[in-house]
Amino acid sequence: MRIAVLRPQVPFARGGAEIFTDELVDELRARGHDADLVSVPFKWYPGTRVLTQAFLWRLLDLEEADGRPIDLVVATKFPSYVVRHPEKRVWLVHQFRQAYELDGTELGQFGPSAAERALRREVQELDRRALSEATRLFATSANVAGRLERSTGLVAEVLPHPPQRLPYRSGRSAGFVLSASRLDRAKRLDLLLEALALDPSLEAVIASDGPDRGRLEDLARGKGLNGRVRFEGRVSAERLAELYATCSSVYYAPVDEDFGMGPYEAFLSAKPVITTTDAGGPLDIVTDRRTGLVVAPEAAAIAGAAAWLREHETDAAAFGTAGKTLADEVTWDRAIGRLLS
Amino acid sequence: MPPETSGIADYSALLLPELRRHLDVEIVKRGAKRPPRGVDLVVYQIGNNPDAHGWILDALRRVPGAVVLHDFVLHHLVAGVTIGRRDGHGYLDAMEREHGVVGRLLGHGVLDKRLPPLWEVRPEEFPLAGEVLGLARGLVVHSRHVEERARAAGYEGPIARVSHPAWPEPHVEPAAIDGSPLIGSFGNVNISKRIPQLLEAFARVRREHPGARLLLVGAVSPGFDLDRRLQRLGLDGDGIIREGHIEERRLWSLMAACDVHVSLRSPTMGETSGTAIRALTLGKPLVVSNVGWFSELPEGVALKVSVGDHEVDDLAAALRLLVERPEARERMAVAARALATGEHNVARVAERQAAAFERIAGGVAVADETLRDVSRAAAGVGIASGSAEASEIARRLTEVGLGD
């Protein structure tokens, strides 16, 4: 089958959606499909640029390429699903969140003027029309599916995908907390740094990069965490697998996250996850005292969880093992089987 | 808004608290000449009752805005603000504007009392909604029926179809009224509520099911001789229970006591029935006329009876089915509750209505900017206005709602 995987691309940015779509193309090819990635740059500001840039997708003709038909397209996140195709399948990573649950928060985009309020509603209307054209509608997590149903009335099947390929393994804990989340405000690394400030026995490694790195490094210095938190930036696959294998727990506490590969990566390394009650997608698989610890989004609670998991190695290992059982169930064979059925 | 007494006032009171979760809302009360300063949008709740909505139409004439159109037929409203204010010429002008010279002549016939009032005998043929549509920057309607009639009348502005909200289930005890089963009809007792047909159909059913009783709640309209009709049909015994105008709490209590609700209408002004919505809240099976908004109710919650020659036969069959099959009533009750808490959920309705108001308030500016941006980009690569490529772009914009 000839399949186009559709991905909006913010130039120079790389995160979970990019990893997911790259691997989806690889996995489709590995199963004998003629798959390719179709990417269009996306800029969502200023003013109505969010609509006009989204509209670019509508002008694409993906019914065939080079004289041969494209049998199916897989749209992923806003605005790739604005594309038109008779076999448009949507595997929804997320909608344009600034028009929904982030509206009115510090992560929102639209101001209080009549024009900006209307612009937000036009984005919602665009979603409703474009997504209702899908021949199958999947969401990467129950959180994403729930948001979709609340905002548009459309019902999606929950279809998680495996995390990025790494040489996952499990090893003896070296006692540090690991975070591999992209460094932006929504991932709430501040909470982890504040937790470290509360408990001088805690140590952390942050193995990622992002626009918030400078601010977070300043915050760590300001709190006197030098030596107890290490910013390693983006690391190789081998190094990341090593960090997962040797940490005592993985911190993953974004606000109302869509899906969250972090917990899957932690579980494939048989490590427990610390997350928060408002984390969203990760709560699909992180269950308190079964696969990790789910605590209030407060520094003291996170500090307590990190210390407890470090000091209770047997329980931590049991949580990690239980998580691995869940993560092992999420395979590309199963996901692609459902996607194309 | 209350203390005004109308179904639309009840509707507004129900919706307002939820709407305020999304929007800053200021209420304009009767007598105000101008809307408050600095508002982005003025919203007018328009129905067909001149006593309740005449002043709102006056305000709309001064400052156009969004219209929540509760009825499509506004003949009674227009007559009230013209003939009712000794402005016969205004009525003639309205009739001519929408129905040409024939309309004007018919208007003369009404003014000269040579014809019966058209708003009573032929309102659906002469809806007189044109002036309101002409002043509306956008419409919110409750049904496909009203949306289609507005489009058919040439309205080109934005229309949002937003369901009527359902009231939360009240904590009331069902009134102690026997009936096996008890069938209820709520609202004015008159011809347009199809009370003659209902009485005749019920009389037939009761001959087979003497335990069945009919509860008629509402004021009897002038000229409608209910007692004589009951007597003629042999329903003047204990088969019928009557209550006149009642307070809201008593209304809920009586509605809760009924096993089946009947909500008939013809002609329809395009209205949504507040009592039918209340019946959904209570999980009551409905029998309705197959007209307007009523015909759009899902099949699972209502048996629909066509108006016409076989109306009494069909109505009797529907009542008989619900009298004889309690399991069907139970299925419909479950579906009714699901509809009330789903599609008609007040929070959901408020969110949709807020979306509609925000799009009406700022949508033109957004559309203009979007189209300007796209046009500039197209022109930049040599796509001329009117070319095949420009048409393709326009078509794609329309597909996703950006070219409306």
C-alpha cells in the first residue's frame, strides 16, 4: 500500500511528534508498504497566520504522486488533518491546544479582543470540519480522545504508539532522578528543580534540550543546585538508554500532556515513573503504587516521591517491572494493524 | 429574562449562568434605549410574542446584532409593533416588502376586517421574518427547520444551530394522580396544540384501556369550548384531569407524574417546545407532531404523528403502543435522558452558543484578514482573480469554512 504520513514541521524543532512520525514511516516500510513522510512548515502567529498556514495543507493534492495513486494518508497533528484525501486516516497527536484547554492560561495565544476570540473559534470550526472528514479517527491517548470529544463531539479510538527506538535495558540504580522531557514550560521542570532544592539528598540528570534551557539553568544556579542537577542536553541514543538503565526513577510531569513517550521509555527500562495528578496522557499507564507514584503537582510531593523510590529499591523495581509489562503490549505490529484495518 | 414571563425568559435564565463562564454578559432590560457602551456584540432574543419581544425588535432596529431566533414565523410580532401601535401603514409596508402587492392587498383586507388576522389563520404562509433577518449580523437557531427557512428566505449571514438547553432534573415528588397509564399534555388548550385530535384519539384508546387518564395542563384559549368537546367524546367523567396555569414547581411535579407526554403542534412557528425539553429531562416518552423542530427529535425519544387526514388514527395508534408496551416506554425514557444530558446539556449548549457569538462578533475581521493573506500569496505567484487557480483556492477555502 502507498501511504503518506503527514507531519507539520516547526523548523529547527524536534520533539515527540517528529520521532513518532519518523518511526511510523520506518515501521510501515519494514512491513512492505511504500511509505513516505510529507512535511509542511507550520507557523501559528501572528494573527490569522494559524489559519492561512493550516490552509496550505488543503491546497495539497495527495491523491497521487508522480502518476501513481497514494492509497491512504495518515494525518497526525494540527493542521496536517486539514488535507483532503478519500482515505484520510487521522492518528491524532494533538489539536491546536492554544485554541482549547490552554486558552486563558499563560500558555494560551488568543487575547480578549473580539477578533482574537473569533479567530480561536475559527480554529475550532476548522478542526470540526477537517476531522469529521476522516475515514478512521485514532488518538494517541485517552486524554487526547477525551479532549477531542469534548471540543468537537467526534469520537476517536485510543491507539497508543511505542516510544522511540533505543537500546533499552535495565540496570542497578545509581540513585538519580532522570528527566528526558523537552525543555519547555509545559513540561514543568521547575517543579523538579524546586523538589531538589527542598531535599539536599536528591540528584537529577536532565538529558534533553529546548527553548527553556537557559531559564532552567539559571533557576538551578539560583537555588544552589550546582553539582546535584546536571544538564546534559540532547544525548545519543546509547547515552539515553544508559541513563534510563541507571536512574532510580523517571520524572515526567507535564501539564495535561497529550500522550507522553517518557513513561513508555522508563518502563521499557523497567524504571518507575513519578508523575502528577494533572499530567493527562501519562495517567493512561502510570498508576499510583503500581507502575510509579502519582502525586500532587507540588515540589514537596515530588521530592517525597523521588526520595521514597530511591530508598525503596524493591518496590521501585516492582513498579518498573509492572510498567514494562504494559509497555511491552504496545507494539508497532499491533498499532499498524489497527491503523490500516 | 424573568420576571418577564415567557418560555424565552425561562430559556435565558437557564442558560445565562453557564454562558457567563465563557463570556462577559450584561443584561439589557425592558425600557433601555441603547445597549451598554463598549460591548463587542449585542444579542437579541426574538420570538413571536409582541408583548414580550416588541421592545427587543425596536432595539434591534437601532443597533443591529446577533439574533437568537426562537420562532421563524414573526407575523404576530410584526402585527403587534405595527397594528398594535396604530401603525397600519407599517403593517402594509411589511406585508408588501415580503409578499409584494398581493401581500399589501391582503394587509388591507386585515386592516379593514374583511379578512381574519393572518397571524392567526395563515401565519406560516406569511412569516414576516424579513426585517429581523435583514438586521441580524448572525443567527442562532435551535433547529434545522429554522435554519433552512432562513436560508430559503435569502439570509446569507452566519447561522449557528445550537440546541435548546435542558433543565437539570428538579428534586420534586411526582404529583399523586392515578392513571394506568397517565398521559399528559402541557400548554395552552387550543386548536394549534391539536387538542381536538388528542381528545378524539384518547377517547378511542380509553375505550380499550379504561385505566388510562389524560392530564391537560394549561389555560383554555378563548373560543375553545373544551367542556362541550369532552362531553361529546364521553370524556367528561374521570378520564380527564384538568389544571389551569400553574407555578413552575407544580408543573414539574405534574410532568413527573405522567407516564407519557404529548406535545402536538400545527401550524408551527418554528419554535422549540420548552415543555417537550422538560419531558426529556424527566425521561418521559414523547408523542409529537411531525413538524418543524419536533420532527428533528431522534426516533428513539419520540413517536411522530403527521398532521392531516390520518392524524387521529396515527395519534391513537401511537398512544395505544405506549399504553400497551411499558418496555417501549422504558426504552424511550432512557433515550430521552441521554438526549437531555448529552446534546441538550446546558454547559455544552452554552459553549456552542458562546462560540457562535464570538464568531459573529469577530468573524468578519478574521475572514477578511485570512482572505487578504491568501489573496496576497496567490497574487504573488501570478494567480489572477477569476482564474481557474483562484477558483480552486476559493473552493478549498469554502470546504473548510474559511471562505464563508
